[in-house]
Amino acid sequence: MAIHQPMENLYIVDLDQPLEGFYNFLSSWVYMRDGITLAVDPGPRSTIPVLVDALKKLKVKKLDYILLTHIHIDHAGGTGVLVEHFPDAKVICHPKGVRHMVDPSKLWEGSRKFLGKVAEVYGEIAAIPEKNISYKNPIEIGGEVINVFETPGHALNHLCYQIGNLLFLGEVAGINYPLNDVLYLRIATPPPFIYEIYRSSLEKAASLDVSHVCFGHYGYRKEVKDVFDTALDQLDNWMATVERHYKAEGEFNEEKIYADLLKNDRGLSPYYSLPLDVQSREKIFSMNSIRGMWDYLKEKDNKPA
């Protein structure tokens, strides 16, 4: 178990998986101040014991809020099990996601279909008691105010949370890998993807006055403007690159598209500095995003005039 403290009141708990390259990838954030404790994205069922042990090590006896940026299995799948350990915890979730977390059978079925072996490693999604889960904005507790922003890009049920100068991004700006001297950023646009919604959410998050952004995958950055400039540039570049291949070839070839992106994309420029197993992981998820964009273009073409 690894617990990092990037700044006062804030901890990151690593939730590594027994899969190739799945380290420096998944985590849960823990925020503690003046007797208040919050957890952001507790992670999948398989790593809840790791998070519970970390909370014990941090001497947490009461968990006030569990904040879900979205309901994907790797961010929210273990929430119901965490609530068993902290039965008074209030879970905040987008209204569109609440019913899926109370009865996650369809969500689990979809996760298994889309992720296959990875979903099995993460573990079955745990149901959250209806009395524990709701949506609230703002969230006021003690002297703390948490502002909640709807950012439906990566997922239609996606939220960002601002606590003071901190912004918990989920995946609104994609994936960060913790390189010290350069920003590696990789977009996260799996199907269903809608360009206009994704860009609008990015712009909303970029407009907030914060000093640090905390990623769902992985770590944090204090170069806030660079993160959002890179993310917006990356979105438009990926869209343009995929569209160029779509118009020129008509047949989907994600390998050719990805090869182009590795040559021309600002956020991916440090790709070859990543460990080889992380490169493999990143390629798999990049293919999903390329597919999301390709499907978006197909759907646009097929819409009646």
C-alpha cells in the first residue's frame, strides 16, 4: 500500500492492479481538514481493502462524504463495500448515475462486455444503499464548501468537485502520467463520444480558478493552464486526425491513426519516455478513444439532413 501526501490535508492512495502497466494509473483521493474527511473515487471492489487499510493508517474513524466523479467501474465499483465500513457516509453522484449504483446489474453487465478480463480483475460492482446516495450542490460541511460541476464529456454522468484551490477532475481532461519534467496527457473519449459536449465540459473546467488539478488517472498537476491548454489542443488534434483518416480511407484502421497521433500530438509527445508496459496500457485505451471519435463521425454522416 502506498499513501502519498502531495500537500497539507490531501492524500492519494494507490490502487494498483495485477494487470500489465496498471500502476501510476488508479488511485483514490482522501481530503482531511478540521475533523472532516472526504474520499473521491474509492475505486473498484478489488482494492477497497487497500483503501480501508489506508484510511485506518490515516486514523480515519468517520468518512463524511464519498464523491464520485462518475460511475465507471474503476472509479465507483467498490463504493458499496466502502459504505459497509462507513455506514454513515454520504455518497454524492450525478442524478443520472444514482439508480445504476443502487442497482448496478446493468452497469456490471456493460462493464464486463466492454472491458472483459479487466472488469473481472476490478470485481463485481457493489450496490450502494439508496439512503446513502444522492446529489447535492453545493455541499456544505463544517466550514467547507464543495462546489460540484456537471462535466459530461468522458461520461454523461461525469462531475468535477472544487474544494478551495483544488479541482478533482475525474477524467474530464484525460489521463496524466507522473513524469517530473514534462506533461504526458492522453485523452479519454470512449464510445459514446460527442465532440461538442466533451469540449464544452473541458472549457467549463478550464474556467475555474484553482491552483492544482487532481486526476482520476493519475496524480496531480499545479501547471493548471498548461493542462487545460494541452487537453483542448489534444481534443481538437485527435478529432482532426481521426477525421482526416475517416475521409481519406473510409475503413477503420486504428493502428495507422495512432501512429499519426504519436507523431503529431502535443500531449502524447513524452510517450516513449514511459515504461514499456505503461506504453502498452496507454495504447489500448487510446484505441478506445479513437474508436469513440470514429463512431461519432459515422453517426454524424448517417444522420438525416
